[in-house]
Amino acid sequence: KSCRLIEEHNTYTFLVDRRANKPQIRAAIETIFEVKVKKCNTLIPAAQYTVRYGRKIGRKSVYKKAYVRLQEGFSIDLFPDDPEAM
């Protein structure tokens, strides 16, 4: 799904801290990757519980997903040819 979003809608997916809000995510992406963000959507997926003997005994760490849509003409090079140059 993430690759299709990148190709069709110029939208990138990031795992972010659960306490981060949309303006913080937007500012971080614009600063780190030097791009302009058009839109930022977030969601918190349902927790996955560990079940033993019919009882829930724990859950995996809960995170937040951020879908960041970039403005036209901007892109993020996920696999650079020379990683040392970054």
C-alpha cells in the first residue's frame, strides 16, 4: 500500500511517536528531508494483544502512522545511490 501511495499520490508513510501531533510531524519532515508538505494525516492502529491460555497478557508497543503528502515537484529519495553523501 505504501509503495502505491508513493507512485500515485506522492504520499509517504512514517511511523512516528504516539504523542506527536500533525504540526510537529509536518515541521520534522520539512526540516529533515527539505521538502514542502501539502497534507498530513495520522492514525493509531489497533493494538495487537498477546493471548496465552485464553487470556490477554500483554500488548505490543502502540505507535502512530503518519501519511504525508508532498507538494508537486517534491519527492524523497528513499534509496540514494550514495548514502554517504546525505
